[in-house]
Amino acid sequence: MGSYLMRIGCIIVALQVLVVVHSYPIHLLIVGIEGSGHHTVINMMPPGWAKADWSPEIFLNETGGYVTNAVAMGQVITTRWGNKNVAHMKNSFPMNLPRDLLNHPDLFTFMHVPSIEPRFLFLRRDLVSATFSSARRFSVKPRMQYEIQAAENEAMIIEASYALVCAAPSRRCFVVDYETLCNKTNAAVLMKAFTVANKPIQKRIEASFMNRECVHSGHDYSSAPHFTELALAYNPRVIMYPHAAVRTPIKQ
């Protein structure tokens, strides 16, 4: 009996070593519409992670077309980052100008990239505030109705992407709300999203989240023209994309 238990123990140790040897670098992708609060998450990023401000390799190839081959995407990622754990921080839906609704990360291909551990942090914010935040960067006098319709279309794409990559129970998907990023509940979610296997680094990560000073990078747009009208118009529809948007708070 003793020798049998000893053999079982040796097998368990061997499997643990195998897991360590074959553990893959983690690539955490922040998923959210333009203006949903990527910069706030960047300011909260813990130690032990490499920060990718913009990651064209996860959705664009050299000619501006889409990379739909997971192996090819993985080769580019590995060439750039090697074995580092990477947080892809600024890849919005959509990304930059022009406002091309297809100019966003390819979550489905990213999920199947070999030799990495893909993770997704879905960042939710109300559509109206997020749209005001992004629109002011692209135009002095933005057409808010057009901008918020574009944001809603992207929210629907995010929701469809969530269904594709997070449908089965897994530890790859996390969801946080922009407005409550600084409370302890979301700190726990963020800590899980940024968890690593290296224990000393993990202790530094946990200390960083517990002791951090969290400051929102956004603004209060409730006094902006047509803010309340837009909120009332779009609030009933956000139930269609619960992993990308929440209801807009309206001040009485």
C-alpha cells in the first residue's frame, strides 16, 4: 500500500512539473466600446505584466486586412512578446478613425491562438457617457445620434463575441463596470483577471490592487446637450448587450 501511494505521489509531482514546464504566457485583452474606460484600467495595471498600448497584431495584418488564422496571429504575437504576460489595453470597438465598424480585435481567432493563455476582460459602461467621451476626441461638434448608433452596433458585436468565446464555463472571461472600478468587488474581479502562476509576482499583484489609488479618467457628461434625451432613448435597449453596456444614470 505504501509503495502504491508513493507511486501516486510521484505521478502527481510529475504532472505538476509538466504543467509548469508547459504553462503558456497569459494575454489579457481588454474588451469595450470606444470610451468605455480603457485608460482607467491602464492606470490600475499591476506589476509583473507587459503593457501593450495598441496591438495591431491581434486584428490587423500588414495590409490592413483581417488575420483570421490563429497560427499566423500567434506567430506575430510570439515574435513581439516572447514569454511575457501581456495586457492588451487600448483596442477599442471600433479602433481609431475612420469609424469602421469592423476595425476591432478578432476575439474568436485570438481565443484559438496556440501557445498562449487567452483571457478577456469585458469593460461595461453606459453608452451615452462612453459615446460623449469618445466623440469629443474625434470631432469638435460630433453628430451624437450617429456616434451613439455606432457605439450601439459595436456593443452588439461585443455581445456576439462574448457568446462565442465565453459560452462554455471557463476561467478566461471577466466582466467589470466602469463606474464601480474602484470598489472592492471589482478589485477582486480585476485581481482574478491578472492572476499569474508565479507566487512572488502574484503577491505583488495582490498588494498593488489592495493598496492602489484608483482614479477614474472619465468625466461627468450629464450636462452635455441632449444627454438626458439620449439616455432615455437608449436605456431600454441595453438589455440586448449586457456584457458591453449598462443603463445611463440620469440625474433628477
